[in-house]
Amino acid sequence: MRHLLKPLRHNCRRLRWAHHRAQKAAATPSPPPRPPRPPPKPESLTFHDHSWEDPYSWMSKLNDKVAMRHLDMYMEQEEKYTEATMSGTDRLQSKLQSEMASRFASDLSTPPLRWGPWLYYRRVEEGKQFPVLCRRLASLNEEFISHKSPSAGFDFTSGKRIEQKLLDYNQEAQRFGGYAYEELSEVSPDHRFIAYTMYDKESDFFKLSVRNLNSGALCSKPQADRVSNLAWAKDGQALLYVVTDQNKRPCRIYCSMIGSTDDDFLILEEPDENVYVNIRHTKDFRFVTVHTFSTASSKVFLINAADPLSGVNLVWECEGISHGILEHHQGYLYLFTDAAKEGQSVDYHYLLRSHLDSSSSPRTWESVFTDDPDWVVEDLDFSHTHLVVTLREGRNFRLCSVTLPLPAGKGPVHLKELHPQFLPLPKYVSQISPGPNYDYHSSKMRFTISSPVMPDAVVDYDLSNGEWNIVQQQNILHERTRVLYGTASSASIIEETLNSKTSNPSNEVNSDDDQLWNGLSEFYACEQYNVASYDGVLLPLTVVYSRKNKKEDQNPGLLHVHGTYGELLDKRWRSELKSLLDRGWIIAYADVRGGGGGGKKWHHDGRRTKRINSIKDYISCANFLVDKEIVHENKLAGWGYSAGGLVVASAINQSPHLFKAAILKVPFLDPTNTLLYPILPLTAADYEEFGYPGDIADFHAIRDYSPYDNIQKDVLYPAVMVSSSFNTRFGVWEAAKWVARVRELTIYDQKRPILLNLTTDIVEENRYLQCKESALESAFLIKVMES
């Protein structure tokens, strides 16, 4: 017995000692993780009249195996550091992810789109990651067509389901190594084939395939690599497609006869490495248009779709790079362009017209509408009977239709003289996106209407009578919001919003109409300001907040920006931001120069040597939020995606005290090296945007705005999470270099970490990863603001 008790007593003493050690360890918190410090290996560089050193250039030496092994090791260290730094937020991340996931639409089907006798739609089957493209005949049991469940319906005569599966992207993922990323997809006008391009991750290009929709079999040809554009011709018997060169420049057009064993015919090859080629079919499928463009000139050619091998005919050209879309309607060619007029640059798009059978050389074009700075035409869409025009009045969007054909022989007319029928829109429209609208002979057109305080609404407008119908919207979100605020307890709104409405000729929306659109302005306010920039230019600033949780001068804020390529800033309602709004955050959007919505001059005033305007505009909007006590002075965060990340990072360099945190998603951070020594192919549009290093003025501007080259020394920087991916247009080395240099030069503060968050997958294509990333970013922002 003694021999049995002795080890027992010994074990008890050991347990008590271990417990005491654990208590002591718990009382002494573990030291905070230290950030990785990759070794600097300075490389001296000289260009024009300037010399500098790049201490982390080794990270971009993709052909140096030793450097890449070191980069891999460094990436592993960064991953562990981010995990350790964020480990205290695991419960918060889980809660945020649960909140965001609960707001996902349970039904991922797209609403049925009618084209000819068919209804086309995509849906996701339960348990599957990728969608299935389907169709059904509209004539079969049409009463069973449901926008909620488009596959519903049964043909009682044949005893079969009505739905026909056309393309299962889960099977495509098996062909392409687990990925199913589609860039182009076009059904032939005779509804017999579908041509589509899938991303081949291993080869880093898009591969063209054609599938027979009746048999489901892949066609033996065409099967081409590096395809950037495609267009059907000859009523679906021929397919034209554009192939890129090794630098991803679209340069060759081929024609493939479906079912033929003959080699595909080369229609056009552009040898000039500065010229890019693009094709599309006209809405009536009569022609295929070819647009070639460079910084020197832009040209539009016409191919007869009935005889695609008959040649390419030049119909329009201009000096300089310009945007141009050509359409055909009842014997007239219509060109929507922003080309210079009589040698003078214009600030807007305009519509030209020329008779198809014009024999003059060069072809004569006449303006359709008189210029009106108060009614700026942003976009057009043709049907057989109507022209739909997206207008901008100041910063407000409007949508109207006019009856076709347009009067001929009278010269330019004011749009008002054509008695436009204005189509209803909700308040605070931030973007109007046209749907596919394939059916040229349909009286209905589909648009997606976006707003900062309304889930995206997919709307069918009947142009013949003005009726409109929301065919898809995440209206369950509205109901959950009402329950959260205790103002409703039953889902009574959904049925109301799916009923037809009639257009309001004035395009004005009554306050009661917010519920018709499933708007959220009852719970979330949207305010719009004009902010004076450093040079007096007024900048649109949009502010969204929870009416219940806003407190004067106490709220944290997140300021979004893009400001590049003349693109509209994405101000759509995003359900993941609801988690921040409901925690009292202010979500703001800065429309800076370089972006869209203000005409060509607004875009050009924020590019090349004027890129600095975008950054100073952003800083002005940030100061406004703080000075007006909309956001607490020590609780402002920045957010930028891609080139928007450049704007935020540059603003931090200039005013690090202004921000407490920032999220930079796949950012462009090292423009000097990227533009001088491109590793990934760049286009003429990229250089037009960020500057030509060969031009000395552009070069100095690039050096002045470059985030990587202007980090302040011995200054406290905000906490920053840089998210990058191995599948991104801007290499992961840009993010890694910037993070390493900020840590090297600035003051270290464990409460303001600089984190590098790496993903191996394309997050945009995976809802689960989207949710996880958004939860991580939100947890990071909340953690920093509460520290």
C-alpha cells in the first residue's frame, strides 16, 4: 500500500506545482508578437536625372530561385504574425462571419431572362459551389415561371421537367483544376450553341470552348487559348473571336465555322504592339463591329455577319484614343463616342448617325442630339422600337426611353423634343447597369439599380406602357432590418414589391415609394455633401449611417475611394457593411478626380501628372469628416481596392495623423518599378492613367505620388491591413515590399500593426471566402478603434 501511495502523493505534488505554474503564466501575459523583418538588399537604380535605392527589389525577382525561396519563407512568417496579432479577435470574427453569412441570399438564382422562345437563368444547386446555366421554353406552363424558383414547373403532357441544363460550372471546375472562372459567355442567335471562356490558372489565360446546347457535347473546334473577345455571326453558324499575344494584347481576329473541319480563318491581324483590338455584334446581329485603338488613333470597322469572310470595312476613325460603340437600326449606323469634335476635346459622350448605304468617302456622320450640359448622356441601349438613355443631371442619374426610329434629315434635336418617357428610380441612385438585353425585339429592358441604402434591384421596364417590375432583390434584408429595429414582425413587403407599377413621368419618387423599392432609408440615412478640395474644386462626398446608432463626434468611420480609369466609385449597398453600420460606424464614399461620374475632364484631372489631385481630394474629404464631427478625430479609417489602395496609401504618407487604420485590398503600391519594369503586362490605358516613365514630367509625378517611395521616417503610421493574393493583377510582391518598408522606416506601435493578409484563392468567386475576409477586415478595424 505504501508503495502505491508514494507515487500518488508525488503525482499530486506535481499537479499542484503545474497548476501553480499555469496560474503564474496566466498572470503574466505572453509578449505581443513581433513583426517579421525581411532582410533589405539595396539595389541602386537610375532613370532620367534621378537615382535611388530599392531595399526590397529582391522580392520581385521571379526568376531568382533563391530570392523566391526567401520570399516564401517571409510569406509564412507574415501569415503567422497576422494570425498571432488577430488571435484575440477569434470570437468577434466568428460573430461577424455569422452575421454576414446570415444575410446571404438563400436563393442564388438569377431571374429568368427571356430571349426569343427561351428563358435563360443560372442557379446554384444545394451543396454545390458553382452555378448551373439552364433554360426552359417560355411557352410551356408559363404560369409556373417563378422569379424565386425559376426551375419550378412541370410539363404534365410529357411528364418531364421543363428545365434544360446547359452548362454545369461544377463540371467545368473539374476541367480547370478546381476553378470555374468565366469571363465571356454568348449563346448563339439560333440558340443551338454557347461559346464561353474559362480561366486556366496553370497557364494564366482564358480558354475558349463551344458547347452544343441540344446534346451537351463540347464541339471539337474552335478551342483556342488567350481569347479576349467573341461574337457570333451567320445566325450562329460562325464564331468570331479575338486572341491576345504573349503580352495579353488583343491583336488577332479569327473566324471559325461551327461543324467544319477547316482551320479557323484569320480575318485581321494588328502587328503594331501599341494597337488593341475589340469586337462585338450589333443588337440585331446584322454586323460584327471591330474597334482598334491606340494613343495615336481609334478606328471602327464593320463585318457583314451574314458573310463574315467578305472583308472588313472602315466606317469611322479619329485621332487619339477614344471610346466608341457602334449599333445598327433600320438602315442607319449609330456611333456613341467621346471622340474630339473638330479637333477640340469634349467632356462627354455623344451620339452620331450615318446612313448604312452612304457612298461618301470618308463617311458622313451627323450629330443626333444637341449638346446640353444639364442632360449628359452616360449610356445608351437599343431595341427594335425604343432607345433607352441613361442621363446625368449634375450628379444625379435618370433613365428615359424614346420611340424609334428617330427623325431623320432635321439635324440635331434636343432630347426633350422627342418626348422622353422617364422611368421610375429610387432615391440616391449611385449606378444604373444595363442587363444583357439580348432580345432585340422585346419591349422589355432589364437594368440593375444600385443605391447606398437599397439592396441592388434587378428591374424589368416595359417600354411600351411604362410598367416596371422588380424581378430580383434581396428584400429579405429589409424585413430582417425591420425586425432588428422592432418596427415590423411579418414579411408583408415582399409580395407588394413584386407587383407591377406604372412609371411616374416626372421620374420623381415620393417618400412612400421607398418601401416599393425595399429601400432602407427608414433605418440608414444617406447624406450627400460638396467638399472643397485644396484648389477649390467641389467633391461629392456620400455619407451613410445608422439612424439609431449615430452619435455626434463619437462615431468611427470608414472612407472609401477609387478614383481611377474614369470608373464610378462602387457605392452599392453591401450587406457586409451592415455589421459596421449597426455598431455605430459611418461609411463614407469620396468621389475624387480620376474617377467617374463627372465627365472626361474629371477623369483626366486625376491621372498622369495630375494624379496628385486624387490623393489631395481624398485627404480633403477625410478632413471634412473630422472637422464637421461626422467622424471622431481619432477614429477614421481608409479603404481602397486596387488603384484605390494607391490613393489611400499615398494619403497616409502625406497625412499619417489623419487616419487610425486602413484596409488596402490588392493595392497598387509600387508604381515606379511596376511602370518602369513591368513584370505583368500593362496596357496603353494603364500608362495613360498612371503616367509614362519615359516622359520626364510623368516620371517625376510617379515618384511624387508613389506610396512605396514616399514613406515618412520616424513617424507613427496608422494600423494597416494589406490584403493581397497570388492570383491578382498587382503582384503580391508589391504588398510585401510596402509592408516591409513601412515597418523599417516608421515608429513601431503594437497597437497599430501593419499586417499582410494573404489569400491563395480568388476571393471574389467564393462567397464563403468573401464572408471570411470581410469578417477579418471588420474585426481588425474594430480592434484598432477600441485599442
